[in-house]
Amino acid sequence: MKNMITIFINDKEYKVEPDQTIMKAADKLGFKIPRLCYHPKLSIEGACRVCVVEVEGHRNFVASCAFPISDGMRIKTNTHELRRARRDIVELILDNHPLDCHTCERDSNCELQRLAASMGIRARHFAGDRKRYEEDLSSDAVIRNPEKCILCGRCVRLCSEIQQVHNLTQSHRGFSTVVTPAYNAPMAESVCTACGQCINVCPTAAFLEKNYTQELFSNLNDPTMIKVAQFAPSVRAAIGEAFGLPVGTNMEGQLVASLRLLGFDYVFDTQFAADLTIMEEASEFLERVKGNGKLPMITSCSSAWMKCLEQFYPDLIDNVSTCKSPMSMQGAMTKTYFAQKLGIDPSKICSAAAMCCTAKKYEAARPELMFDGMKGVDIVVTTREIAWMIKSAGLDFVNIKPEQPDNPLGLSSGAGAIFGTTGGVMEAAIRTAYDLYTGQTLIDIEIEAVRGLKGIKEGSLTMDGKEIRVAVAHGLGNACKLLDVVRKDPDRYHFIEIMGCPGGCVGGGGQPYPLTNTVPLDDAALTKRAKALYDLDRGKTIRRSHDNPGVQKLYKEFLEHPLSEVSHKYLHTHYQAKLPVGIIPKEAKKIEVKP
Amino acid sequence: MDDLKKGMEVTEAKFKLTLCDGTACIHKHSKELLLAVESELDKHGLRQAVKINLSGCLGMCKDGPILIVNPGFVMYGGVRVEDVPEIVQSHLVDNKAVTRLIISPDYLYNRFFRVFGDVDFFGRQMRICLRNCGIIDPENIDDYLALRGYEALAKALEMMTPQEVVDEVKKSGLRGRGGAGFSTGLKWEFTAKQVSDRKYVICNADEGDPGAFMDRSAIEGDPHTVLEGMIIAGYAIGASKGVVYIRAEYPLAIKRLEKAIAAAREHNLLGSGILGSNFDFDIEIRLGAGAFVCGEETALIHSIEGSRGMPRPRPPYPSVSGLFGKPTLINNVETWANIPVILLDGADWFSSIGTETSKGTKVFALAGKVHNTGLVEVPMGTTLREIIYDIGGGIPKGKMFKAVQTGGPSGGCLPEQYLDTQIDYESLAKAGSIMGSGGMIVIDEDACMVSLARFFIEFTQDESCGKCTPCREGTKRMYDILTRITEGKGRPGDIELLERLGGMIKRASLCGLGQSAPNPVLSTIKNFREEYEEHIHAKTCRAGQCTAMLSFTVNEKCIGCGACKRVCPVAAVEGARREKHRILPDKCIRCGQCYEACKFDAITRA
Amino acid sequence: MTELAQDKMTTLREFMAEVAQREYSESYLIAVLHKAQELFGYLPREVMDVVAEGLEIPTAHIWGVATFYHYFNLEPIGRHVVSVCMGTACYVKGANRVLDALKRELAVEVGQTTDDRLFTLQEARCLGACGIAPVIMIDDKIYGELDSEKVIEIIRQHRRL
Amino acid sequence: MLTPMQIIKNKRAEAVHRIIGKGYLSTRRVYVGMATCEIAAGSKDVMQVFRQAIADGVTDVYLSQKGCAGRCNLEPTVEVIEEGKIPVKYGRVSPQRARDIVERHLKKGEVITEWMI
């Protein structure tokens, strides 16, 4: 135990641990100092100055997020002067903000709005001209509105520190500072991986997903179309939060019921395609183990990772599985197998996906994924968008009677469910690969080594005496570290899972905004969402993808066998190096490879 | 031309006598001595052939009072009134120096005085930092070596432990000349105490205050003294690398520094095993690229690291975690230039110069509405009045003094009643300004204080890095409010708004730039509040500078020369040649060009 | 790309290759940008791309730096760069009038280049020639003790060059 | 082994020797201000005048550049220093004035008082 030290907050004495900031110490003592640019997972910026406090002996206020405590320190958090300064600071931000709250996507869900309310800003003293910028609507996934940006710098820090993408920077300076990609290029022509984490950490609406709800609504109202939905594993684990439910409440049944009420004719489950993905991917892996293809094999489910691969790691393209993501496999099967079964023209199908992800909007538009001149998925909406659609349709989501997904593409194993969390794909793949390779049944199917929120997880197992070494990374920053190890030591691993978002899909860029007094990317929240999926897995009788009777039937009736010609046509894809070239800074690549 | 004559003399004297006359002189005999000298000269009929001038403190008080006779720079010490007849008779008449009174102290700092001391502008100064500027060839290391250059370094290496060097700097009482005035010795000590595989020494030569050019002159005039100071610090704190961060706008200073570094390497004053010791040190130059905020130490470090020059919250201070995360000692050019003098002339001597809290000298760039503009280095404790009137020669064209601005965009404007303020960190702060890095701008009655405040806030607003809210947004709003006031659109309550915003920005901003940005506004409000009120309530600008509030009309003196018509950018002047012209009020944009152009006083500005 | 530009690019690459050998090579970004501007007169996008690859620095970071420092030009500049000193001494002595005169004479705002690509008008913080305020600098030469008439005459002289 | 102090003293002696070798002990030493501000005021041309004068045969003169002494509005400045005489400091030295200084001061020993600072 460290020696405790004494600090005084508002004249009251406290014993606290040393070596921490004023804010952290105060947080534990029940003081919630107002804050804005601070984020516990990002470096300290100290820029917004909302969290200023008075420290005896200092003429000026200090930022509590950055200032370390020391023994005997006397801190004031709530003087008249401080309150007025904080109020004025937040007003200054508002004065340079569009203030179109009523029509803003983040109305009632905006940190700035909440902060302004709690600061008691009821009049504007300093109003003047505000900045004017064009909205950047170029990307299929992430749109950027610099007018709403308050320059807290969270997105810039996230994009570089957590994701190592370094797409965003503050450019220019002073009052003209603006967050942009390099050369102020449109997002669509930048190295943005569309992961959408900038949206998650943005306190306002400076970053948003491209909204497809109106397009989806008009399709739902079109009687000539067959409307088919699919929804990702982690949507069910998070959508409840948008309706005030505790984090980690599984709302699968309510979501299925709501999608039907919204007008979908068929509601399938992306978890079905997750099982299908495992069949293909595990088979592909075993082929590579046999010497047909490059090792280590790297998973390909995460669309942000796909874009990252093509721009940052084109040299590793041959290592990446050719499997499409579950969403795209599901879309392909919807417009082929399912359409044939129904005997309808696939162009009459509107294939929509509710995803935890913004990058899936980008993925759906990738020409490489098209087959027979068609896109597998026509419209992708995020968890946030689908939650809003449910609200706007006047559905009582929380109390609605749960329903089951439709067949034939609705049945899923427990392995499909855990796809939504980091390590889940690896775990599911191991369950199947082991059985396929050895002809035996893996008994201990809960693989703890690949679970949890550690940035890079490693594990190994023996299949018929052959040691298979695996690694799992989530968040592109961790992936970048892992891939640099691979570049230096290509034989170190056989199989690698990469998810673009921290925590995997449960932490996707399209998940509900955090509730009041919680922060985005909170580990506790990610763990709870993941737990909902692990619980779902545990509650299922079928927990291995190859045991999914729906998948077995699909192979029998349509695909023949994994890696068949049909499979290749509809379920596999290819990648190619793309511009602009992504550059990962030298510093981030200084990784020592331990033997 | 009047200005010019004022600074020059017309007759050449046979002898020049210089009497020391420091403000705070302990001897206080100069008046009597002066009288004695004058009456003695009268006796010999030498009044015309001998010119007498009074110097500032010469820093040799223990030998004082001092009388210097030129030519020859013969220095008499401890001169009493009784000695005067002998000096005049023997030296001036018989041409034989009075040996018993001659002193020949070998101070490092007073070389400059030998050449320039007989001119009032220079004689009133004391040059420590700029001791070699203007008397040596800055591009020839031999000139520096010949004047005991690098002897302080040799002394440190041979006779002092690193701790002793730190102690000597501490004892000198030297404080950072970059503006904030933190104890240099303490800064050295903190950095010296850190345990690290590597430490850095940085010279901050990112001089950015508009109207300040001390650092440029110091480097251009004597680059080696800066290098020597840095090398000594490297030895004292255990650093092996030094960086000079200098503005790209100073190409000549950069060239001279490069040359100096190359010469120092050649002489093994940089590199490994300096002067036969086992101490290694090298210096490289890094260029700025036009960002005032990079004068702030954490921003400067980010800039050297190749990033946007944005400050970060402190602690950790650079002495703990600075350049590349290593303990780093940052001082500015003027501070470095003092170090060799402190080591050779001694901390005791150095701390005898100046006031209780501020030791040594300070360099100012004296500019604005003053006769003699230029670089002025004076002992701490000199008054503003002495600088502006005795050295600067007062205000030209018979105009009235209005204010003196010190500290540039971080400082304040002091009116007449503060002219007797002594130059030191605390006194200036108490008066409502700051020492700053050394800009000193004299302002006469022609300047509008609201516009001046607006000028400074425009500067900081433009130079704000944009990181923290108070500075980025707050200075913009202050600028907006000041703009509307100068345009005659000020509203009641605007002064209070400025005070409220300014107070908040001062206390809540991230770095020194923001924390001091409101100073020019707050100090002009404090000292010239009535001007603000006139602008807001009466919509008038007494200096006539806020043209938006003016109207221009042609009066009877007009001879129809057409000068105004030619310069008017919007064709708002009409009238036939040789007839009285007319200004069309609707078209006039009140730029004041016609007023400037008219040679007959025929345009009335109201 | 023209041959000349290729030569310049080669020079830049060589400079970077030398810098990349050094410790903390990414810290030389500003030095490399100075070099690039010295060669090309401004920082074209292709050049910044080359710098990004050469120093292994994300392009966005380079863009952030290039736009932060006013010394760097992001667009081609005119044959003559006219910098008006806006230091305090010059301000007090009427730099604003000089600047206004220049804006009118050149018909550009600060930071812009005339249509004939002859002049780029800039503001300078302090040219360090306070003694002869107000001053402007055209290319490397300083002109002091100006007023609006003198400055226009100087511009006209440069036009005739 | 020499100590740092011994080394620096040797260096000083060598430096003085070199300076003398360049003619420092000439009767007149002429210093021309060559800082940014001085150059802005035109000191390069002034320097050229003195260089030319020496090339043209004015002897017994040691010519050197110097930094800025700080007398801004009287720049360019030139000092003519003769041992045993009060150093003469000229201000606002144009090339024409420089030529006059060469003709009158350097050649004829006349101090031109009206241009003195």
C-alpha cells in the first residue's frame, strides 16, 4: 500500500492515495467536477478549462484533470469565481456553436447541452459571429460537421492514440482551428477507416453516422418490395441502453418483434451468417494449416479493419481470410438462396441490416462484395438509428412481447452470438476448427485466454499434436502493434483475430450514446455488453457453428460444402491496396519482439 | 532632421569626462563632484575643450565614485571633491595621469563602455548581456576569445563542480529574462537534480513580441556568449545536448549562430572532451516557423519535436519532463548571455547590481514615439523616466507623453504617474504591467488607447494556438467588443464585459499567452477608463484615431490642389481644379487619406 | 511533374534520407518543411505526401503542422513577397495606413497573391527594424520610414522590374 | 596535460595573434555595423565603400564588421577608433558619407563632427 496523503477539498480533510490528479481523487470522494475534453482512456489535453479548480498558492485556476495532488494541498471546487468562470467558458463555446439544438441529431443526447444546462447558462453575454464551415457528407459512413465542433480534441486523440489511424488533426490555429483529415480532404478520400469511434467520443454532433433511416422508412412503406432485416449480435446487447435499460440487457426478442412491426417481412439474424462465416473461415484456416495459403491467417469480419488493411497494411493482404463478413454473407444468402426458395426476383428484395457499426455502411458499398450485379445489403443502419426508428414509430420497445427470428436464415448457435465481442470470432473458430481437424469434439469450449478487454490476447491449443498459436487484438491501435509483430516474426502465430473497435462489435461506432454521467468506451459497459452475449451463448444448446442445423441445411441445399465454388462466388471476396496510403508513425512501431 | 541633430553633437571636445551617476548610488557625491569639476575647468578656461557627461551606474560601486577621462579611458576611483583640482591640473592641463587614483578593474562586462560610454544614450546604460554587441566581429571567434571569451567555461570546468556552478548562478539572483522572472538558479537546480540518461539545454530565441528585437541583436552581435552560457549550463546540470530554437524570420542571426557553432566545434569548445576535460556537449539549431506561442516553453518543446506548437498543462515542468520526455533546462537568449559574466565577474558583483528582488540588468527595445529608439540595457531599478527621457531623449515634435507600454502583448500601459516606477519584476507588476521580454513602446497623445488595446488583443487572438477555450474564444470576443467600441457602436456595459472576460481569461487559460492576453485591455481600462467611456457614450475618440467616429470636411483653407481627390480610394471628393473641394459624406469611408494628404490643413477632422 | 520539380524532389528526398538516420528523426519535420518550401516556394500536396512517407509521419500530422505555422505557404506565392511589419513600433507609427495603401494598390487582402502572380501580400510580426518604422520587406530587402505614398511608389518600381 | 584554463589562455593568445596579424594594430580601426537592422538601413553598401577604399590603397586601416550597438534610428553606424583618441562614432552613414569619411577622416585625419553620434 502506498502512503496516503492529506488533501483538503472545500476545507474538508481527506486521506487519499498519492500520484493522482485532482479530478481522479475528487471523483472517488464524490465530487464530480464538471468536465468536457477529459476522457479517461485518452491522453490529458487540459484544453477546455471547464474542470478548473482553485489550488491554494496558485494565482490562476488549474485544470483538475491534469494537475497532480500533493500532501497538504488545499483545493476549492465550488467558489463563486469558479462557477462564474466555468459558466463563462461554456458560454463562450456556445457562442461559437450553431445552437440549432432542436433539429440536431444529438438533441437531448448532447454533452454540451447537458453541460450548459448544469452550468445554468440562461443568457448570452458575449455572442458574436460564429465560425462557418461546410458539412462533409462525402463518406458513406461518417459525416463531419466542423461547425458543431467545440475543439475538445477527443476525436483527434482517439483516432491517433486508440486507433493509430491518425486521420484527424487540428489544422490551422486560434479561432480558425478546425478538425480535418489531411489537406482538408473529404472523409471519403481520407485514410478514415469508418470505425465511427470519433462519433462515440464526440460530445456534440461534429461527427455523425450518415443517416439512412429515411431511405429505410420509404423502402418499408413500399408494398412492391420484400423487406428483409438482419441484425448484428451486439445490437441486441446494447439497444436497450437507448431506452433507458441497464447496460448489458439482451433485447433480442424485443428487437425482432419491433423490426416486424416496423414493416419488415422477414427478420433474420446475422448470427446465422456468423455461423456460416465460421464454417468457411475455419475451413480456410485448416487449408492454410495444410500448406495451402499464407499463415498466420487473419480474420476479415471487421469492415474498419478491412479498410485499414488496404491502406495501411497492403503487404498483409494475402494473410487475410477471403471470407466476407457475416453481414455480407447474410446479404448474399438473402438475395440468392432465400430468394430462390421464395421464388422471387432478388432485385425486389430490400436487404437491410441493423449494425453496431458505422463501417458496415462503407462495407455495404464496396464493389468487391457485389455478386450477380447485386449488393448483398442495400441499407445499413446503426443501433442508434434503429432505436430512433423504433421510437419514431411509436413502439413500446421495452414492453413489447419478444419474438423469434425467421427461418431459414435466423437460427444461430452460441458461437454466432459471441462474434459481437473481442475474441468471439477466434473462440467460435477454434470450436469448429478443432472438431473439423481432429474429428473429435472440443470439450472445454469457453476459451478464457481470448476473452476480456486486454488489448492483445494470446493463446495456444493443440490439435492432434499440432500446436496452434493464436492472437486477438481489438481496436486498430492494438491491431497495429500486433501486426508489426507479425511483420517482424511471421511464424509467431497461426491465426489472428482483429476487430477494429475497442471491445469488438459491442463497442462499435454505431452503438447508443452513453447515458448521462457515463463515458463512451467505458470498460465496464463494454464488459457488460459482452457478458450479455456470453450469457446468450451459455444459454444455447447448440454452441458450435457446425452444429447449426440451419447452416447444415444451407450447405446441403445450396452451397454444397465449405470453400466450394458456390461459396467462393457468394461468400468470399478479395482486397487490394488503396489510396491514400496510411502511415503509422515510427514511434508506434517501436515494438520489441520477445522470442 | 531635428530628431537627428538632437542625437548628435556639433563640436569635438579635446577631453571627455564621464562621471558615474547611478540612481541608487551609495556615494551620492556626483552632484558635488560635478560642480567641483566645472568650477575647476572654469579656472583653467577649459570649459569649451572638455565635455562632461554623466553615466548610469558603472557597477563599480566599491571603487566609486568614478571619474573617467577620455581619450585613453583612464578611470579614477574613489574620487573626492579634494582630488578634483589635481586631476584637472595634472591630467587635463599637464597631460599626466594621476596614478594614485587610477583603478583598472578587469570586469568582463564593461568593455562596451570604453568605446561608447561618452555618448549619453550609451553612457546611461550598463551592458552585461550586450557587452560585446557593437564592438566585436560576431563572425570571428577570435574577437570573442580575445575578450576573455570562453574563459568562464574553462573556469567552470577546471575550478568548479557542477553544483558550485549551480550555486553561483543561484547566488547571483539572476531571474529568467524571458518574461516570467523565475529564478534561473532554481531552474538549474531542479534540472540538475533529475536523474536521467539524458538531459537537454534549450535556448529560447523565439522572440516574438511585436516591437522587440533584443534577442536578435544579441545573437547577431555576439553569438558566442549565448553558446558559452549554454555549455556552462550543460556542465552544471549534466546535459550533453543543447538546442537553440530560433525564429526562421531571423536569417542573419541563424547564419551567425551556425558559424559560431562551427567555430566553437573547431576549437573543441563543443564536441567531446571539451577543453581537455571529460565533458561532452553539442548544440544544434532548430527553426521556428512563425508562431508566437512557441515562446511558451512547452509549446516550444512541441515545436522542436516536430509538432504543432501547442502548450500543455504543467506540471510536469520541463525540468522533469521536457524535450523528448527528458529533463530540460530552458532559458532565453538574454539569460544565457549573463552566465559568463556571472562566472567571471562573480555572483557577488552581479547581485550588487539592481534592486532587492531583481538583480543585474535588463535589455529593452525602446521604440515608438521617442527621440532615440534602440536597444537599452540598464540596471534593474532604473526608472521608466530615466529610460524614456535621459536615454530616449523624450517625446519628439513637442507632443505629450501619454503612456509607456512594456511587456508587449502580455504587458500593460502605464501612464504618466508611473514614470518613476523602478524597473524590476515586482514594481512593474505592481504598477499593472510586466517586465516581459523587453519591449518598451512609448506612446504619445496621438494614440487612442482603445485602439491600442484592440491592436494587442488582435495580435494575441491571431497568435492563440486555439487549444484552450478561454484564449481561443475569449480573446475573440474581447476583440469583437473592442472593435465595436472603436467603430462607435459600443454599448453601455461593454467595459464591464471586457473586465469580466479578461479576468476569467487571465485565471483560466492554459498557458502564459492566454493568461496575459487581457493585460493590455485591463491596464488601459484601469488607467484610461475615461477614453473608453468617451468612445462608448459620447462616440468620440480624443486621439482622432478611430476614424469611423470622425467626419471629414473641407474648410476655407482649400486651394483646390486636388491632392485629396487623388488619394481618395472611393472617389468621395469632388471639386474643380483651383476651386474649393467637397467631401461627399455618404461616399466617405473615413479612411483619413485626404487628411494625411492635404498640405494646407484644409481638411477638418471632427 | 517537370524535370526541374523532379530535381527538387530528389534534393528533398536526399535531405530527408539524411535526417531519417538521426535520433528522433520525426522531430525534424519542421526543418524538412522549411527545406521543401525553400525548394518549391510553397508546400504542394504531393510534396507533403513525400515528406509523410520519408519521415514516416501521418499525413494529417503534417497537415496540422503546415497549417499551424504561418511561415509555411500552402499555395504558390507571387514573384515578390511583400511583408508589412505589424510590430508595435510600426503600428504606433502608422503601419495600418501602409497596409491599407498596399491592399488598395495590389487589390488583394493579406495572405493573397495578385492575379498577375507578381505580389503576395503578407503581414509580418516584427521585422526587427523598429528604428526605421514603419517598414515593409519585399523579398529580402527592407524599406523603412514609409507612408502610403512612398509604399505605392516602391510597388510601382517593382512592377517595372 | 593542459588544464582548461591553460588551454583557453593559449587560445586567447593565438586569437590575439591572429587578430594582430590581420592588422589590428593599424592606426585606425573602422567598424561597420552589420546586423539585420543596420543592413536594412543600408550598411552593406557602406561596408563596400570602405573595402573599396582599402583596395584602392588607403593603408593603415583595420576594417571589421560588428553587431548592432543599439542606436536604431541613427543606423547605419560606423566607428573609427584610434588609439589614444576618443572613439569616433558616426551615425546615418550613407555610401556618400562613407566616401567622405574615407576622404576626410581616414586620409586627412579630420573628424567630421556633424555626423557624430
